[in-house]
Amino acid sequence: MSSREDQIKQRAFALWESEGRRHGQDLEYWLRAEAEIIQAEKSAAKPKKTVKPAVEKAKPKPKAKPGKSAKG
């Protein structure tokens, strides 16, 4: 049995126990456990995007040309 199957088996058993050990629902528990395991694998495989805060850079003020006054 593969590692994934073992994980699903253990999770399905935990679900079964946590919900009062209802009989006749084995497929439901298996499918729920399988979906949870697959989702966890997908989440672990995706690198998390780090969002950098948007920081506005101060724009430098235009420099006055030498030799000209501001009064024109």
C-alpha cells in the first residue's frame, strides 16, 4: 500500500471515529479523507507568494538650471 493510501486510511478512520463510528459510510469517509489529503498535498506543493508592501519611491525634484533665476 502506498504512503498516500496509508494517510487516507488513517484519516478515514479518524473521521469515522469522530462521527460516532457510523456503519455503512465507509466510502463517504474514504472519499472525504482522500480529498483532504490531496488538498493538503496541493497546498504544500505550491510556493506561497510573498506580497511585498507597495512603497512609493520619492521622486527627486527637478534641479534648477544654473544661471537662471526663478523670477525669469
